[in-house]
Amino acid sequence: MCGRFSLTGGLEAIRRLIEDLESATELAPRYNIAPTQGIAILINDGTRLVRLARWGLVPAWARDEGMGERLFNARAETLAEKPSFKAQFRAKRCLVFADGFYEWRKTPGSAKKTPYYIRLIARESFAFAGLWDLWTDRTDASRRLLSATIITTSPNELVAPIHDRMPVILPRETVWQWLAPGDTQLAALQNLLAPYPPEKMEAFPVSLAVNNPGNESPDCVAPLSS
């Protein structure tokens, strides 16, 4: 599962991942992004325009937008089977930009959980594999909602002691393959949805402040003092 993440560097940081990106809105530093909030995505429409979408997929066929509240993650293993995701897997793939994410580790013998912040050792922005859709309100056709979900997979050796799932981070050399239009290479796309190399990542415990999505400051990503 991926229920919180950060994107602190703005457009210039993600341009170091993909050149010539444009954005219609300013990307302010975000340290504690939660489901139903805005996320920066790049969809597979052939452009380089970064859009803001709501985190939590609302399929075009959904009766109301509330469906997105529970579809903020999609399991890589079942994308081609789940009604909520299979059409998007074929035709509506996207990148979700981030520079770190949070997972919570259970304390043995206790109900307490410790939040961990996980990022690349290089401290660079990266892209999660995602799916997107555009929903239109049946009662008001002028009201449309762009939304997205983050794909998760089994954990690598770094994340496994913390949580049993992790988001799919796409290596730089595969982002355009993921964004290719059409569905002629679904098997190849499925192969991209693998755990990221653990030797390129680091994880450390952070403050319980991140438990509250209303807390939005650099303190959320700061390592706990020893």
C-alpha cells in the first residue's frame, strides 16, 4: 500500500527526470500528500503537460466521485482483471511524480506503528506507475474530474521489514514505455511493475506528525533524532 507521499522539489525537480515538461499550475512543495488530495501526473496523451489530478481513481463509468476514496492504490498483479482498472491499464496510464513515500511499521506486541520515510539515496524526484481517468458528473456535464491511482507491488528487501507492499517506481529508462499509447504490449508493461532496486533506496523513521494529513511541513520528512 502507498497511502502518503511527498513531492517537494516542484517542476524543476521533475524536469531532471523528464525534460521539457510544462505545467499549467505552480507545484508548491508537498510533504504529506494524502488520498483525495491533488497530485502531479503526466498522462499518456503524447504531451509533456503536467496536470493536477485527484488521488483516488474515479472510473468514467462510476455513478459518483466517492468511489475514488478507496481506489487510491491498484495492485500490479490484478490490473488486467479488476473492472475498476483493466480498461485504464490498457489505455490510460500515467506517471505520478514524487520524491519519497511513507510506510508504517508495526511494533511487535503493540498496536503502535512507526512511520518510515523512503526515498532514493540520490534524493531525486521519480515517477510512480499510475492509471488515470476522466469522470463526468451525470447530473452536470460541465463538471469533470481528472483522477489517478498509484500501482503497488511486492516489497523489495529494504521495504519488506516495514510493509508488505510498496509503490511501483519506474526506472528513468522505462517511463516512456509506460506512457506509450495503445495496449499492444501489455505483457511487456506488466514486466515493468517490479520492485525498485533496494540498493538505490534508503528508509528511516520519522515523526508521528505525518499521521495527520493536515501536517504539511519539512518536519514530516526529517529523520528522527537518535
